[in-house]
Amino acid sequence: MSLIAKHEKAVLDLNSTDPEVLVKALRFIKNNIIGNKTKKGLYISLNIIPKLVDFLKSRDISEPQLRIQAAIVLGSFAYGGEDNVAEIIKYGAIKPLLICISPSNDSTLIEAAARALKAIYKNPTADKNDIFQDDHLKNLITLINSAPLNPKSEREKIASTHIAQLAATIIARCCDTNEQQTQIANAGAFPALIDLLTNGSAKAQEAALDALAFLCRENSDFGRIIVQPTCSVSRNPVKIMFELIRDTSPTMRLTAARCLTHLSRANAIDEYSDDVKLIVLPTLVKLLEEKGSVREEAPHVLAYLIRDNVELQSAACDADAVHKLADIVTHVAEEEASYYESIGDNDKLKENALTAIAAMSSLFDKGRKLVVEAKIIPHIVTAMSHKSYGVRAAACQCTKSLSRSVNILRTSLVDAGIATPLFKLLSDESSDVQTTACATLCNIVMEFSPMKKAILEQGGIEKLVELVQSSNNSLRLNAIWALKNLVCHAESDVKDAVMKVLTYPLLATLIDDSEIDVQEQALNLLRNLVHPKERNIEEVFKGLGEVTLMNILEKRLCWFHSQIIKQTLYVINNIAVGNERHIQAIMARSTILRHLLNYMKNDNSEIRLIAVLCLNNLTWIKDKHIYSQERIRRLRQMGFEDQVKKMINDENLDVRERVKTAISQFAETLVFAGKPQISTMSQENSANLPSYHDYICRHLYNCFRSGEYSNLLVHVPFKEEPYTLHAIVVMKAPYFLSVFTNPGLHFVLDFTNPMSITLNEGDIADINITEEAFSICLGHLYIDHSHMVTGENAHQVLAAAHFLQMSDMCQLASDVACMNISEINVLEYLDWVGLVDNYGHYSQQIRDRAYTFLLHDLPAADSVEDGIMGINYERLRKIYVRLPFDLLKFCLESDRLNVPFGPARIQLAQDVVTIWNHMNENEQAIVSTGFLRHYAVVINRTASRRLKKNR
């Protein structure tokens, strides 16, 4: 009889009614399929799984071997791969197998069924819900304790221990959610597992560690239960774990390391933090050199341990983990290249190794540099096209981590051609891969990324807008996040292109999304859209409509979620920087103003800060618009001035500084109008009345505005109508005094035929002198106009005042300019004053203040720490890369630069000069490259000298 015929006969015998024939057939099938994947596939294709399930359901106690052999065969099938498990699940085998593990059944049947369930639950697609039905979970926990099985012989004791091991492993694979963890804990799992850990055999201890690890994963409450067990436990479980991590068995060391890792991540063993760093982490790194399943799983556990922890990432780098992981990736890539397609057994190893590399380079710049030095970026790029979605997602994670370094983003990743494969993954069949690719794209589309243009040219906007409408919350979040970064500091044409595809109605829908995180990022996108130009604000006003926009802001200010409130306030702040129409849109909403006032009292210092920033913009008079004074009067009436005075001693330094500005602006805009009312009042109150001098000045100023009694006309090239002035007043300006006292000039002093002075373009050659600035200076000759000088017009006022030789106004404009120098305008100010003192010593004052801002205010003492880029560092770098090279060189070499000498300053120089070279192709590139080499030597010498001096 042929082999095929024997198989067919065995399958036919499964239709017999004779129990002995059935058992014989099942034993034949069992003996043929164990260890033979091909034969497993053959029998499954002959559709015997439904028959096996029926045998499990059989209640024929005359032949117990029937159910035992059926369970063994099903277990063997389950160990044959995911496709086999899918077939077993398809025909409903899980419930009958769970019934078979009842402690009342034969121990051999229990063992066979438990073994099958262990294999089935290894598959992530298996439904775990059945185990929580009826008494199945209770039965499993009972099996962990061997007593209910009443083992008598040595063989029965061994079988009982094996069953306990299998039960613990099944529990370990059914802890996917917090709800499942809770149900297992409530069923009494912890005492049974801890007892198994303290008293069981080696294999049983491994199973107990596995179950405890997954029960406390991301669950601090359960972690503490493990660490602080009941007094009935004779030994401390954590100390047992640290003993087992030194075991000779690699599997035991890995399992103990995993359990300690999960406890550490659950913040349950903080007192053992040094042991985690000095014992657990080195053990995991050493296990990367092992073979088989241990080497496959070790990178995954290592990645979880060091995730979001700079100290552990640094320790892993020092332990040579990057090199060992790179060897794994390279080795697998070489094996894949030797075959027509990748070897499936290596997919998980490669995925886990890439995941660990991503974790190691996520926060720590040294880790990123080691990855580049290991020369595996080409392997990472190739892995983004791998057949396994897990490998593709892990490769994306690596790219995301590496792209956090601007230097690597602009060099190694560009050279490796990362943009195109990354963009393709936005259309990946796996939503997990799409989500990770989208998250990676958030860094790729930043303003300083050279790959931003390539992404846009490949249809990046259209794809992101498509993904932002996904039903997958994570994917939707990352897509809107990428769009937010895309428009951050972008030119208006980029913002227009984004909104043409995204559309304002869809943006409004995203702001009202069911997920808070999506709402936050959508508001952040809106915040970026209305910054920094008036045109940007106007486009949003047109796109959403003024009423809709204000309704959105009003509604979000009523929320209790701090991040939503912050982003909403930032949007209001950016709108308040606009023109008077934009500001009046805010002022027209009493609800918004009341919320703004309330948030100035908020416990959150950042919310208080943003609220005060909004107020500063609302009280900043940019022109002579009639609404300006009314706006400030209303804000004062609502109690804003009183509130900021109460905040003068706020605990937050930034808030205190902004409060000073608010108080100053309220004081500067205080104006007097009308005549005094005769009344009886206290001396204290009467002191606040305007003086006689104030009324005289007010009268003269009204004459200036109306032109009444004018005897002097001044014609200027930038104003169609002449200024109607009063000679006796304007002679306060030395320029006009010199005109009147010049003997070569002849005027008719007749009020009906006023004197006239014509200044042509040759007389006023300075293009910075504008009508607004000139008017402010002339008005200041009549009445104090200091409140009209703002950060936006200070340089123009200085130009006009310098022309008119008004030293007090020059000094005021210089002071205002110096006070308002920021990262937005510092380069404009430097370009304006240049190297020539066009405005005398006032130019030098502004120049000195700009240098102080660049060298001291903009950097922070901790801007660069261990190569980690912080918020201040990002701001510093964005400004420095736009400096002329000579000025950049001056700043980087200056003793006044508020970045410590040594590695921190060298890191800054490397990043900035690298970007500078890309932005200024070939221009001084050779000089800047040589400068870097020389710079590192000089800085290190200076740092050494200072260290010796301090000693």
C-alpha cells in the first residue's frame, strides 16, 4: 500500500463508529505529522479538523483515548504555523479544548488540551474571550497548583508540574488588555503564580515569570502586588528574579529580565533602579549574542526597557548594544540576499532588532551617531520595503528616531534616499505601518528638512489629507500632526496649497473630532495658519468665516482639557497680532474676553502666560485707529489691568516679565479727555486729576489734529496733503529751529497766508521714514506720543526722529526697539542698523542689544545637554543658520555666548554650520568646513583652561 493510500485510509477510518479504529487512525496521523510541516498541511487539506473537534466534544467515556489523541493532533497542527491555527479557530476548537482542561478530567487529556491551547494562544489573532467564559479561567488557575490533581506517582507529579507550567503560559498569553489583566487577577492568579515561582521547577519558574511579566505590563497596581506579596510567601519574589537572571540557562535569564523590565516600566521597583541599569540591561545586551528564540526576543525586551529613558539608552550604547544589533540586521540582510525571498524565521528577529535600534536612538544623539557609524542606514531603507509589515513598521521607527537629528536628517537620510520609500508606506496595506510612516513624516516635513520638497512633489499633501479622514484614530492623529508641521513657519504658498486640499470645512470637523489629541493638533494647525503675517490671518478669516472662527474659539475656551485651552489661546494670541479688524473680531466676543481674564488666574502657569501674551497684543497700539483707545478702555473696565497688577509677583518668571509689559502698556495708553468736573474729593483722588499743563497740551494737540490756527505747512513726499502745524510748537525740534533761524529763508508771518516748507525726496532720503513715523514725531512735539512707538514701528520712528533731531524721541524709539527684539525680528534689526551708524549712537545701542539677544537671551544654559535638542536650542539654531557667516562665526566664538564651552558648543556649531552650508551652497562652504575643524580644537582648549582655572 502506497504512502498516500495509507493517509487516505487513516482519514477514511475517522468516519468509523468503532472507537478502537478511530484511536488507531488518530495515532497513525499523530505519528506522521509530528515534526513534519508538509504532512500537517496534507491532513488539514483533507479536512480532518472538523472531525477532531467533534471527537473533543464526545462524551464517550468508554474510550478516553479518543479525546486525548484528538487533542494531541490538534496541538501538533497548532505548532505548524499561523495558517494552521487559523483553520483550528475557524472550526471552533477553542471551546472544546477549554472544557478538556477541567481538573475533573484525566491528567493526560488536560495536558494534551493545555498544550494545544498554548500553541493556539501564541497566535495574536486568536480570540481570547472564550477563556473568560464559564469556569475556564478558574480551572486554569487551579491547575497552576498541582494539589487538586492529586499526583501520587513520580510520573504523575512530573505531569502535574508540566500542566501547571502550561496553565501559567496560557495565562501569560491572555493578558493583552487591562480588563483581561484585572479578570485574571480577580480570579486569584497572583498567589498561585508567586507560589509557582518560589517553589516550582525551572521550567515552571519560567512560565510563572512569563505570566507575572504580562500581568503587570503597564499596570503599576499589579506590579506592586507582585513586589509586595502576602506574608505567606517565604521569599521575596523580586530577589528570586535577580537570582534567576544569573541562571546558566539563557531562556531563564531572558524570562527573568523580561519580568524585571515590566516591573520597572510599571514603576513598581524604583528602589532597584541601579540594579536594573547594572544587571538587567547588561544581561539583555549579552543575550543578543545567543541563538534561536532567545536572540529573537532579547532585542524586543531591550527596546521596551530603554524606551523614553535617556539614562538607560546611554548605558545601552556604552554596553555596545548598537554594534550588536547592527550585526544582527546586517547578518539577516545578508541571509535574505542569499535567497530569492527572505527567510520567515528571520523576520521577527529583524523586526525586533530594528525596534531596539529605534528605541536606542529616539532620545540620545550618541545613539544616532552610533547607528550612522555602523553603516546600517541602507539596510533600514531597504527594510522599509520588506514583505513583513512588522519589519516595515520597525524600519519606519528607526527613520523617525534618526530624523530627530537635523544633521542626520540633512545628510545621511538624504543620501540614503529615504523620502520615496517612506512616502510609499503611506499607502501600505497595514494600518500600523501607515501610522508609523505618518509619524516619521512629521519630522521629514519640518521647515529645515531638505526632503520636504520631495514629499510635496510626490503628492504628500493629498495623501496626508486622505489619511486625516481615516477611521483609525492613531493614523488620523499622525496625519494631522504632519500637516501641522508642514505649515509651521511655512511660506504663504505652502499654506494655501495645504488648505486648498484640506479645506476649511474639514479643518473645522477635525477641531471637533471625537479624539482629544486630534482636536489639539487641528487647533495647533490653525495656530500655525494664522502666523506670522496679516495675510495669513486674513486667509483664515475668509476660509472659515469670521463668525465660524470666533464660535470655534469661544467653544474651545469652555473646555476643561488644558492642552485644548492652550492651543486655543495661542490661536487667539496670533490673531491679536493682526490688524485692527482682526483684533476687533476678538473684542466683539465678550465670552472670549471673560475666559481670557479667568485664565489669567489659572493654576497652570503656561495657561496664565499665554493669556497674558494675548492681553499684551490686545493692548499694543500699532496705529492711530480710533478703536485703539476704546479697546484699552474696555479691557481696563473689564478688570484686566487690576488682574495683571495682582500678578506682578507671580511664581513663574516668564509670567512676571509679560505682566510688566501689560502694566506698562496700560499705563502708556492712559489718556485724558474732557474738562474737569467741579466736585469735592479727597486729596488722594484729586492727585489723579489731569493738571493745567495737561489741558494746555491737550488743547494744542487738538489744534494739531484739526489744523486750527495753523501758521505752517510742511510738504513731504510720502503724504499728499501737507501737515498743518504751529511754528511756535514745532520749533522745539532742532531741525525746524535751524530752518527758521537760517538767514537764507524768508517767510511771510501771516495767519491767512501760512509759511510753507517743502521737503523733497532728496531732503528725506531715508526710506525708513514713513508717514506714520513722521506723524508720531510731529505729534510728540505737542503731547506725549511715547505710547505710539511699538516694536513694529520703532525703527521707522527712530529714522524720523533722527532726521528731526529729536533726541528724546530717538532714545525712546531706540529703547522700544531694544525691548522688542526677538527671534522674529532680530535679523531684520541687525540688517537695518548694519555696520554703519546711520543713527549715531542709537544704531550702536540697537546693535549691542541684538548681539546680547543672540548671545545671551536666545540661548539658555541648558540649551544643549548631551547632544539633546531642547526648545531653546531649536529657536537658537533657526536664527543662527540665517546669520551671515562672519556674524555666525563671531557668535559661536564669543565668550558671551550662553552655551557652555566644550561638547555642547561644538554640537551647536556642527549642527548650525551643516545647515548653513546646505542653505548657502558653495558660498564660503570650504571656509565653514575648515572653521569647524579649527573651532573644535579652540573650544576644547578653552574649556580645559577654564576647568583648570576653576580648580
